[in-house]
Amino acid sequence: MDKIESLKLRNPDALIREIGARLRRQRLAKGWTQQELADRSGISISTLKLMEHEGKGSLQRLAKVAVALGLDGELRFLFSDQRRYDSLDDVERTSRQRAPRKGRAAKKPTTSKKQDNQS
């Protein structure tokens, strides 16, 4: 794939239009009309048309259409953690760690006034 083509794929507008086109292909593969898919997914036909032709619509509506088309499994893994681990030790090493608190300066070691006066 050349650089220009790969840049097109990274363009958010092109990406959402491509997702809409894929939804349309999936609908046509099932032999459904737009009205039929709209009815099955519980969205308006005008919303479905916008999704298919321009990629516009909410995540909620995308999920409804995906469920109606039987593609909800694809959405479930969209941003899932797909790391591969060689052992349980590797899994344990990647356990959740707390992020530093915002707005708090690092604590400096404090000394009591009593200790300061004795010096």
C-alpha cells in the first residue's frame, strides 16, 4: 500500500465513510432494504441513510445497527486489550498501577520542629 492510500485510511472522515459503506455492504449481503434494517435496529431510515452514505450517527445507533446485522462481536473487540502473554508472570507484571495524583506536589520528607531546633 502506498503512503497516500495509507494516509487516506487514517483520515477520520474517510474512516467513518468507510464504516458506513461496510454497513451498507453487510445489509445488502443479507438482502435487506434500508427500511428493513432501520426497523430491525430501531432507528429511523433517515439516520440509517446518513450512516451508510456519510458515516454520520451516534455510537449508540452504530451499536444498534451492528446488533441487527449480527456484527456486535466486531464492536466488542474494537478497542479490547489484544496483548499476547507468554506466561502468567507476564500477566501479573502488567497489573494495574495507579497514576500519580494531579495537582499534588511530591511529598518532601518532613522533619519535626523539635529535630530542627536540636541541630
